[in-house]
Amino acid sequence: MEAKDIEYFKHLLIQKRKEMQNHMDAITESERETTIKDASGDHSAFSFHMADQGTDTMEREKNFFYAQRDGKILAHIERALDRIERGEYGKCRACGEQIAFARLEAVPHATLCIQCKSNQEKTPDMLQDQGETV
Ligand SMILES: [Zn+2]
């Protein structure tokens, strides 16, 4: 991969990391607001709020799910940036071939080429040593 392409993907990854961090901050923020609201002790019209509470819980669970997912993607992005530093970026970790530009553009933290990715989806064990039974 050419240096200018590496530079391009590095930029993409850093931007994506910022997006993820902002998103996670936003979640933490709304989480904090919910907690403050809960702790404010304002339980007048409690029964009236019961309906809202369900939504809050769902909202919180959803946020938790997103935060978890974002955290995972963040870790992938960190590792991709690591690979850039080591000069290993854009190589498929299964077959060692160059991952297609368009694929990296769509998923800059991808570690498998499209071929290996679809193989992996068919046989999830493929990348484990004992998995080559097919
Ligand atoms: Zn591959």
C-alpha cells in the first residue's frame, strides 16, 4: 500500500475514533442526566412516572448496548492504528493478501479480505488451527 493511502486510512480511522468517542461521551452524558433525575428524590406523582420508567430502562439498556458495541469498535480502531504504525495495515490476517481498497474504505479496521471474511462466516472455526477440517 502506498504511503498516501496509508495516510488516508489513518485519517479515516482517527476520524472514526473521534466519532465513537463523541458518541460514547454522549451516552455517558445522558446516563448521568438519568442518574441525577433519579437521585433528585422528586417522587411526587410517582405512579404517573411509572410509564416513563420503563422507557428509561429500555433507553439505558440500549445505551449500554451501543456503548459496548462502540467500545468494541474503538478497540478495533486502536488495533488498526497500531498496525499502521507497524506497517502491517491493510493485509489480510488469514491469507496475507492486500485487503481491497473499497473494503477498507467501508470498514477501515477490517483485518480480513472479503474472500476470507465470507469464508469465515461460512466456517467460523476456519481461523482456528484445528478448524481446517473442510
Ligand atoms: Zn484473505
